[in-house]
Amino acid sequence: MPNIFNRLRRRDSLASSQAPIVGGAGEAPPANQRQASSRNWGPRAQTYANNMSRRSSSNRRSTSQRQLAAEEGAAGAKEKREPAGLLQPWRVIRLSLLSSWINVLLLVIPVGIASHPAHFPDVAVFVLNFFAIVPLAKILGYATEQLSLHLGDVLGALINATLGNVVELLLGILALVKGEVEIVQTSLVGSIIANLLLVCGSCFFFGGLKNNEQVFNAHAAQSYGSLLAMAILSTILPAAYNSLNAKDADLKSGLLTLSHVTAIFMLVVYIAYLFFQLRTHANLFSAIPIEDRKAAAQKPKRADKDEDKDEEGSPAAETAVVTAAASPVNPATAAASQDQIVAIEEPANAVEEKSNEEEEEEDDEEEEIELTLWASLVLLLITVGFIGVCAEFLVDSIDGLTTSWNLSRSFVGMIILAIVGNASEHYSAISVAVKNKMDLALGVAVGSSIQIALFVMPVLCILGWIIDQPMSLYFSPFTTVVLFITVLLVNYIIGDGRTNWLEGLVLIIAYVIIGVAYFLYPKDMDTSSTSLG
């Protein structure tokens, strides 16, 4: 008999030690097993809880030490990294070439420059220099950003605003000197329309595919809308004046005078706009907080799933809570079970907090100074020189292009030249829009249109006045209507400070329709101010 009882006791003890723990590590066994192992369960639970506590503390200390070491290493590396200067030309070239993948097209530059003196066909000269200007515009933007970092916030922003459309300005100056007034006017209007419809539409569309809705500063959008309305006023008034019943000579003279006066006042408005944005009311143009952007970007289905998870809880935590409530345990066992539940919930919260911190750091990350002041300035001047050469060859080949491809000059200026002049801005705006930085994307797209309308266009009008070219702010009624509808549509969309992919698709389709209309534009009609009356 004693042997039988000893065997039964050993069997119960073995079964209790091998039984699965339902409620997680440290949980008490069921009632039928607690009797057989009542002597050994309490010490085991206490030892397990102490081990888990020491392990958790050790893991936290090691994690914090690794983070501190990583931060110190990054800070040391950043301090050791000095900007590249003129005495390091290879480093300057490497940094400028690696600033974007678009710079692969730099290989086209020598071929494009050599195509004109080698008497290539006009179509080949146009296409080669077309693709050569795209990476040069990107490098120009990189040099401008590096230069602005050395000049402070106010002066740096002014440099960015002034040189942001230097490609359009160079194309316009070269075409105006050659008497290509129609090309100048259509390229300027085409740049405005391309930025407002194609660039903004692409930002809204691709950003809306990734995010449910995207929000931006409504006050800044309203300021942009009022300035665009001012630009429309400067083009509608000359068109209305040209419809007056007067002699052709008096009408042409009065129209040029009205354009010159209007251009001067538009420059005043542009300078006031810069002072308003950079000094007196800079807070009105601040970006929307990242929390608001995340809340608007969250997909509805994803939000429902998160709410269900929050209400129901994770399966492991729910099982642990039910088991703990069903079986009373001693204090040591309860403490171990509570540690297990907290350990289950902590990883998800830690991952979420880490993700939020990384996104905030990425969003607020400051641009690093990679070039010295003089290196940035020299790179800027060299890039502008190459752009000027390629732009001159491109303008010279327009006549041969229109003849060979049977295109109207209005289509070349309104669509083709507008796209090449804003290619780098298109890429930059879309890339930041996908990252849910719509304030920055809107500033690039709409801000560029404002710069062209209030700065580049008046400057070229005054330059035409100086060199005795009939450059005015008068456009054909068709172009004026297109510009008016474009500004009206964009103001309707950005007025509420929210956007989605459908609104982006509407803008893109509107641009395609306008492109088709200019492709079918009669080739024997002149849309410039040289055909007054």
C-alpha cells in the first residue's frame, strides 16, 4: 500500500509540473492540480517573477544604452562632417551629382551642346537640350538650397523665391531677345497652368492614393488664391482694353503702356507678398501639425479595425485576464501574472510610439549644410551658364521642330516648354505630397505659379520695353479664358484646406483637355501681343 500511494503521489506531482499554463507565465494551475503542488508553486512563481523583473530591467538598460551610443555616434559623425569647399572639387561634384537620380540625364548635356554646332536636325537638337535642362534645373535647385542655408531664413527664402524659376526666366530672356514674343507668352502661361493643374493634380492624386485625406494650411491657400486672382486681373484688363473700338495705332500704344504700368505694380505686389510671408505674417504659412495630418490621412477601414482591437483586446491578454479571474492565487502569483499582461501590451505601444517619434523626427528634420557658401555660389553660376547654353540651342530649334512635327507654336510654348521648365519642381512636389507634407507640396506648386505671374512675367514685360520688343500682358481671348478657368478651379479645390485623390484626378484631366485644345490650335494664328487689333 505505501508503494501504491507513493506512485500516485509521484504521478500527480509529475502531471502538475508538466501541465500547460493557460493564463501565461507565472499563472496558477487549475484547482485539481494546486492541491498536489501547493508546496512548490509559490516559490516557483516568486522566482519566475523576480527573474522576469530583472530581465526586463536589464533589457531596458541595454536598450537605453544602445540608443544613447547611437545618438552619440550620430552626433559625432555629424560634427566631423564638414561642408565641401572649393578646395574639394571632387567632393562638390559628387554631392551635387548624387543629390537626385534625375542627374543620370547629365550624360545628355555634352551631346546636346555639341548637337547645335554639329548641325544636327532641329528635332534632335530640341530633344537633346530638352532632356539636358531637366537635371540642370535639379542641380540648380540643390545649389540654391545650399546657398540659402548660409544666408539665414529671410534672405535664404528670398533667394529660393527669386531663383526658383530661373529656367523659365532664361528661356524667356533668350526667346524675347530673338523676337519670339509668342513663345515667351505661351511658355509663361503654360508654366502657370502646368503648376496649378498638372503638378497640384499629381500631388493630390498620388498623395490621396496613400492617404485618405490630406490637410494643409487654409490661410496660406486663401493668400495664394488672392494673389492668383491678382494675376488674372493683370491679364483680363489688357484683353478687355484690346476689345475697345479705337484706331490700331492708338490701341497698340495704349495697350503696351497699360502692360508696362501693370507690370511695375505687380512687382510691388510680389515684394509685398515676400515681406508678408517672411516677416509680418509668417505664422499664417506654417505647416499643419503632424497629428492633424495623421488623423486626416487614416483610412476608415483601418480606423475601424483599430477600434475593434482596442475594445476586444489581444487574445493573449484576454485569456490571461479570464484565467486570473477564475482562479484565486497568492500575491506572488498575481504579481507574476500582472507582469505577463503588461509585457503583452507593452510591445505594441512601444512600436507605435517609436513609429510616431521616427515620423516626427523625419518630418522636422533640418536640412544639412553640405557645401560652403562659395562652393554653392560657384556651382550656381556654372549651372546657370550650362542652362543658358542649352536654352539658347533649344529656342533656336523651335522653328524646325514645329515644321517637322507639324505643331503650332502655341502648343510648343504652352505644353512642351512649360513641362521642361518645371520638371524638377514636378518631382519634388509629388515626392513630398506622398509623404503627407501637403503644405510643402502646395508651396512648391502654387508658389511657383505666383512667382511666374507676379515676378517673371512683369520682369520680361519690362525687359521687352527696354529692348523695344512688343512684349505685353495681352493674351488671346482663348488663352485668357483658359487661365481664368484654371485659377477659378484651383481656388475652389484648395479653399477648404483639405484634398483627396478625386480632386487631383479632376485637375489632371483638366490639364489633358487643355493640352488637346492647344494641340489642335490653328497653326496660322498668333496668340501674342504682336497681333493686336
